[in-house]
Amino acid sequence: MLKLTKKADYGLMALKFLAEHPERSALSAKDVADAYGIPAQLLAKILQQLTRSGLLRSHAGMNGGYALAREARSISAYEVILSIDGPFFITSCTKGKTGCELTTNCTIKEPLARVNETIAGVLKSISIQDLAEHEQPAARERNARELVALTL
Amino acid sequence: MLKLTKKADYGLMALKFLAEHPERSALSAKDVADAYGIPAQLLAKILQQLTRSGLLRSHAGMNGGYALAREARSISAYEVILSIDGPFFITSCTKGKTGCELTTNCTIKEPLARVNETIAGVLKSISIQDLAEHEQPAARERNARELVALTL
DNA sequence: TGTAATTCCGACAGAAACGGTCGTATACTG
DNA sequence: CAGTATACGACCGTTTCTGTCGGAATTACA
């Protein structure tokens, strides 16, 4: 239904939270979970996944936790969603390698693939820092032309 | 996971098929289902829903079936998806009236709402006729500026 | 009038995805 | 060593999705 999973939401929230607290060298999963009322163990798994994808750096032990692996500005919402929910295709027929197993050619796929790229483009244009700043002026003018190029 | 349901896919395919066969006054659910290998009864329910939403006109009885209620050019992919899958919000927290029941304010919602509108804008810019024509040049230049206005 | 084609509608069942929990192992700090 | 924290896999309950079944109402046509 074209909606992010809660996991992806949690992930974005967590990264935003980390971006907002650069003074702490690391925040534990529990810190973040408490801040937002997210189930701690669930968030832990999400953060572990983000670590595996290289978006976070983790450190076990006392005073350990997670920190952004890169600048907030250079981490896009797209990467986060991709890491947590896996690759998304707007068409449900595009499943892995098999392609569309339905009829000879569901020509519907082609135009929707363009929509898919547009969405990806929009998500790529939004950085974690954009989320952390309550206004996100930076992402605006920056990608205007690019967006047009993508959709058309 | 940011993906259309199969039902929505089926609905788009069916409308595309109807748009491609204007010579027939009506096509039965079975006709369309056979053409694409879609489960007939499932497609029937989808077409009924689209009829309820006013996108199709139905006619029972022999030689009955479904036909587009409007010009293919004036029916957008957005309307189809909306009819079948219901209103979509990219953030999973935006549930009906309650709003975000999580923390005081998940500021994440605000930027993503803009993404949501962008996606809606793209889907609105794609008509059934665009799907029927294998190239969809019409939707291109037409909505370029509008898209920019939406995202920013 | 009767029969076949077809839409209409609700209920339901199997399957998959999602959200969340638990237990345990591992790593680091002091 | 003890406490804090990540890492990871198994599992379960709920929801959503996909598809099926059965029956009722509508229409065309012989």
C-alpha cells in the first residue's frame, strides 16, 4: 500500500536522534528507544542492521552504543529504507530475477518503473540532517532540476 | 515496503486493457482475467471496487461487462490505487485520526509528508492512457514544473 | 418464459509479511 | 570478575494480502 514499515520509520527516527546528539560519542539502543517509546529490542535489531549496512558504527561494552558512520548530511533516507526494508519496487511483479511471471509482457511495468525511480530520487534527496533540522531547506532547490530529469 | 499490492497492479492492468479496446462496448471480468492470467474472481472484485469508485461503468447480463467511465486520459493511476488500496501515507504512524501515537512529536513525519505528496503527484500525472501507449510522452513535459512545485 | 452470461456481495481460508519478544552468546569497560 | 552493551537466531501472535467459494440479482436473447 505504498507505506514505509514501522521498522523503517524507527530507523529514520533513530538516525535523526543520533544526528541531533553529536556531543555524545555513542548512544545505546535503549537510549534511543526510551526517547521515542520504541520497543528496545526491536530497535536494537534495526540498529544492528543499519550497522551491517555501514550506516552506523557500533561499539559494545560500557558507554558503548551506536553512532553515525558518516556525516548526517551524506546519509540519505533512501539508504536507510533500503537497508531495513530491502530493495523496493513499486510494481509487485518485479520480484528478483524472474521478472514478471504473468502474461507475455505486462507493459504496465515500464511506466511504473519510472515512477519507482522518481520516488527513489526523492528519498535520495533527503538526508538524515534534513530530518534533524526541522526545516529542510537544503534539499529543496538542490534537487529540483534533478527531479525533473528523473521523472521525465 | 513501498510497493503496490497485486490488486492495484491488476486494476491498473485491467484499465489499461480496457483503454486498449475501445471498440468493444464492454469487456467482462473474465475477458480481462484471461488476457493476463489473473484469477478471474479476484479481478471481478477489483473491477467492482473500481466501479463503486466511479472509474468504471458496469453492465450485468449477457454481453455485459465493464467499460471506462471516463476518457482514459482523464483517469490517473493515483485514482486507481486510491480506490483499491485506500489512502496511502508513506509514514506508518499517520493512522487515521489519532495521528502519531508515539512520542511527543516524531518530527520525522513532517519531511516525509512532503515525500508522500510528491509520490501522489507523480501518480496523478500518469493516466491510464499513458499506460496504454507504450511510451507516455504526454505525461512528461506536462507536469514537469508542477512536480517541482510539489516537492519543494 | 426460461436459460445462460454476467455483475454483485459477503464470508472465509491459506499464505505471507510485520511487529515484537526471548534466550543466549559475544565483546568491551573498569 | 561484574556489569553494560551489541550480535544473532528462533519463535510467535497479529495483521494484511491473495485467492476461493457460494449464492443472489440483473440482463440479453431465444
